[in-house]
Amino acid sequence: MYSDDDPHLAELRAACLGFPEAVEVEAWGRPTFRAGKKIFAVFEGDAAHPFAVIFKPEPDDRPALLQDPRFYSPAYWGPSGWLALDFTVADVDWTEVGELLDASYRQVALKRMIKALDAD
């Protein structure tokens, strides 16, 4: 369902695997990025959004993000508060992606992982 040379995957991998104890696990035919056993990001694609990242935003940020056409509520994940950023709608701002991933990671990471992140 994906290829290692898909656009944006290398950059997303580098961003996700830069978090303490982050690992990549293939699930559902897609790369998922985890803090321990908990997912904080998924590289996704479908007919409408061929290259995207699913992440869990801060609940207070979700309504504002949905006003931006780059973001959408993904099937299965959306009802639980997750959003996706479509990489094909505009140029990708990797600083912004890093901030979104940071917020998602912090929601699932163990205290020791967050402590290590904050120490960097």
C-alpha cells in the first residue's frame, strides 16, 4: 500500500524517528510511528489524499486546523479526535509538521520519553 520512495515519506520518517524511543511499525499496510506501543503518527494515503500524515492534535487546536483546507478528518481515526495533513494540497512546512508531531507524541509518550524530549 506504500513504497519507501513515496513523496514525503523519508522526511516524515526522519521527523518521527527523531523523538525519544520512537519506532516505526508497519500496520494495515502503512508505516505507523509509535512512542513505545502507542501510535502518534501514520503515513496514510487514499484516492482523495494520496500522501498524508495522521496525527492527534491538541483538542483545543482541532477546530482551527479543520478550517485549513490542508487538514481533514480521516476515516476510522477522525471520530477519536485525530486529523490528517494532506501533503499534496500545498508545499509542506516541515517546521509545522514537527510541531504537530510533537503535540501528538506528547499525548501518548511515557513520562520518561517526554522528559528526554524536553532535555534535548
